[in-house]
Amino acid sequence: MSRQPYIPISQVALGADEEELVVAVLRSGHLAQGSMVAKLEAEVAGITGAVHAIAVSSGTAALTCAIRALQLLGHLAADDEVITSSFTFVATLNAALNAGLSVRLADIDAEYCIDPASVAELITPKTRLLMPVHLYGLPCDMAAILDLVDRHHLLLIEDSAQALGARFHGQATGSFGLGCFSFYATKNITAGEGGAITTNDDELARVLRLLRNQGMAGRYDYETSGYNFRMTDLQAAIAVAQLRRFKEIQDTRQDNARRLTAELAGCPGLVLPLEPPGRRSAWHQYTIRVTDDARVTRDELAAHLGDQGIGSGVYYPRTVDDYPCFAHLPQLSRGPLPRAELSARQVLSLPIHPHLPLGGIERIATAVRTALVA
Ligand SMILES: *Cc1c(COP(=O)(O)O)cnc(C)c1O
């Protein structure tokens, strides 16, 4: 119907910078992990303020390495308990389960991040690790999380896959504990596939570097059984090129979010996303809730937007454990999850990426209003 350009929920824009750096890597003849990966690591350390950044092949690899490094150094035993969010991408859960940990799933707060009060209720004497997820780019309530970490002597891994550059009272996500980032195609900064782990601990950094490279300390000198989780210089070049525009990309996302909020303010049947005091989002997603008294359901709104040439996304349609493959796993348990379950039914993410066409925000807002205003 509409002749206006389709607006996808996410869009990678690869330009002259990416071409230049990828071609430079090709011409160097050095494709495997090398100087471009080192450059990416320096950039990630700079953004997060962490002492070390270790690039790996994906965000899932980052989580896997982070857990394994804690186990290897004796901080975490195989069957220790981790508490993480019930409202996250499956990679968070997979990394914990595949490491042999027992997983307890907590509910979320009003902004979709793990709820510290729900975490507190799940802590047992076996709990050793907290894995908060900075969902949609918004930092969790790190003050409350750090308080639990201190009081119960817990370890901390932040799933920051969606939150590069987000800040809690000025401190970057990923710098509170071990930070795990993703450079997957749809993330704010992409390498196609890729990830990174940040830490201030020299020994953890050393072990993480071993683990991504077969546990090898020197040529054929194996210190532990490791993985091949290396990133290539080709992938790193793509991310390094994007990081040249990092501030511009972040500012555009934030500006788009603010404009969309201004346009949608007061629209009946909607709950708009916000940044609670001190929590500055990376705005990976702009996620609204379509309440039960709205004129249309969440899925009807998504269909209506699709008819208008506007993409949207449901992150996530179920709590992370609500799949037959995870049912009856003795090592997986959950507390009451009223907010996560309600959110799974009601959330819808709208496009705010930096490549919206001119007038895109107004088009999205008009389409949403048309569906919801009688
Ligand atoms: C993307 C993502 C991951 C995994 O990253 P990959 O690079 O896709 O492996 C983990 N956790 C969350 C919350 C994510 O959004």
C-alpha cells in the first residue's frame, strides 16, 4: 500500500570506513587474530574503562569464557548456582547450562532488567554467581546488584551484549564485573559475528586469552583445555570502522528514542521505555508495552505496523526457560516471574537505528497512534 521505504527493525550500514579497513586487512595477507583485533580490544577497553578487553568470536563465546575462567581459577565449582534473568536471549542461559552450573531465573524490574528484590529471594548458600543482563541497552540497577554481590560474596558477570557504552551513574556497563559484549550483526556495533570480555583483573585476563586460543600459553605449551574462540582481523576491522562513528551512532539512537517518546507521549494503551535516574541506555532497542486495555493487542499492532511498511520485533515472546527443551531440567529453576511473563505478552520493539529514512520517527509514531487511538 505504502510507497514509502520499508523501515526494518535493525539495519547494518557498512560504509567507506569499513571497506577501507577490511581491504587493508586483505592486502596485509594477515587474516587471523592480529593487530586489528588488538585495536578493537583497545577501543573496547577505552569505552568501558576496563583495564583489559579480550576479543572473542561471539557474545556467547564471551559468556562461556567468562564462566570457564572463573571455574579454572577455582572461584566457581561446576555445580555452583548462578542467578540470572528470566527475560533474556537464550545465549545467557545456554552459556550457564553448558558450563554445568545450576541456574535460577529471577524476575525483571519495570524496565525489563533483572530485579534485585527477586534475586535476593532466590539466593541460597549455593549461590556463587550473578549474571545480570543489561536488556535493550539499559543498565541494571547496579547499586542494588553490587550490594547483593558484597553481602553474599558473589561473583559478577554482566551480560552486556546489548549495552556497549551504557552507563550507571557514569560508570560503563561491563566494568563492574566481568563484562561480556556481542558484535553480532544486529547489535549497535557489529563485526558480523564477534564478542569481547572486559575485566580489571590481570589473572582473569591472562586466563581468558588462554581459553580463546586452545588453552595455549606459548607454542604447543598447553595450560588447560581451551577453545578456538578467536576473532579474525577481518571481523575486527568492521567493528573498528564502526567505532570511529561510535559517538554519532550512540547520539542518533538516543535522539531517535527521545523523539519517539515525545511523539508517543500520552498515547492510550502504551507504556513507553524510560531511563530511571542514573541509568543511561545504549538504546539497543526501543521497547514499548501494549497494555491489556489497549485498543489492539501487541500482535495486532505489529501486523498493523507491518502493513504500513514498518518493522518491529518481539524480544522476547517467552521467558527464556519456557521451551520444551528446558522443561524438567533438574538444574534449572525459577522464582515467580509475573513481570517477565506479562512482558513476554506485551513488549514490542520499534526501530530507532541510525539509518531511519527522513521522517521515519514521525511515520512510526503516526502508525502506532492510528492503531491505538479510537
Ligand atoms: C546477542 C546476545 C547474546 C549473544 O551474543 P552472540 O554474539 O549472538 O553470541 C547474549 N546475550 C544477550 C542478551 C544478547 O542480546
